[in-house]
Amino acid sequence: MTRILLVRHGESEWNADGRWQGQADPPLTERGRRQAVHAASALGTIDAIVTSDLERAAETGAILARLLGVDHLATEPRLRERDAGSLSGLTRVEIHERFPGLLPDDPAGFEPDEHGQPRWPHDWEHDDPLWERVEVALLALGRLVPDGDVVAVTHGGVMYATERRLGGPDRGRLSNLEGCWLRVEDDRFHLGDRVLLVDPAETLAIEADRI
């Protein structure tokens, strides 16, 4: 059995600005680096650390690996954030202005599709293609460390989509350096609990892109 702790990266500059990131690559803030340092003290023995190839996740993972003394640090591009397309770089207020009716909290009213979902822009990466690449990455981790604990530093959009695909309830927003456990047994996934790796007082960044 492999246990994988999916962990959202530390606070980035665009998190602090309230901007949707997608696959844009802003760096961590100093607070994001502090969050990673604090998170390391909350983790026990880890056999491997794998990160998305985006800088905010890769730097978070490098800090964890250094403090935990973990040599097995790898980069997995399939763990990168959902492609937000035309929404990347926009604040929520800007999205309300440029894409009226798109988001459920739009003051002017929400205009969902026939399934009650947002009418995403044509260049938005939906859950199905996102899960196709993430599933491959997670299965590979299960085979790479067939009996051990792995930290996979990834992104909020990846984690929300994974929880939905595995039948989890809506557990609300993910803070920076919050994790979610998965077990991988015989190439099958079992969703576990969330765990916050930092003091809640260190997670007050504006949450822009939860959906």
C-alpha cells in the first residue's frame, strides 16, 4: 500500500493578490516559504517528495525535502494546476466584469449550463482531461513507492478535482499547505482525510480560484 499526501503549495504572489493562476508561474511569497518551513515540522517520516513542475509547488517541495532530509525529490508535470485559460491572471472582480454570470457569486446573477455548472471559457481545462493526467501521475507514484509515504506538492484545482472524482464530499476551500490523504492499493484509490500542516493564522491569503 502507498499513502500519498497531496499538498497544496505555499502562498504565491498571485494568491496574495487574489488572482486566478492556472498554469501561470508566479513564485512563492515570503509567507509561502514560511508556511513550507512550518509544514515540515508537522510531517513525520516521508519516503519521497514529488512536485508539480510549477515554481510555487517545486519550491515548496524543495523546502520540505531539505528540512526533512528526503533525497528522493522528483518533478511530475502531470501534477501541475488546471489550465485556467482566459481566466488566468484575473481577480474575481475582474472575472465578474469580463465574464458576467460565470461564477456562482456574481452579484449580477449566475448563469449556469443545463447541468447547473459554470459556462467555462473554451480554453478552460475541465475535470475529465485534468483527471486523466493526474490519475496517471498518482498511479506512477504508487508503483514508484509501493510501500511507503509520499508527499505530492500540487495545486488546489488538482486536489478539488481529485476529491470530486473519488466521490468525496465538498469539504470547502483548501488553505495553502493543506493536504489530503490518498491510499493506493492494487491501482485503486481510497480517499482519506484532509490535514492542515500549518497554523491557521498563517493561511489567511485571499482565496481566488476555488471552484
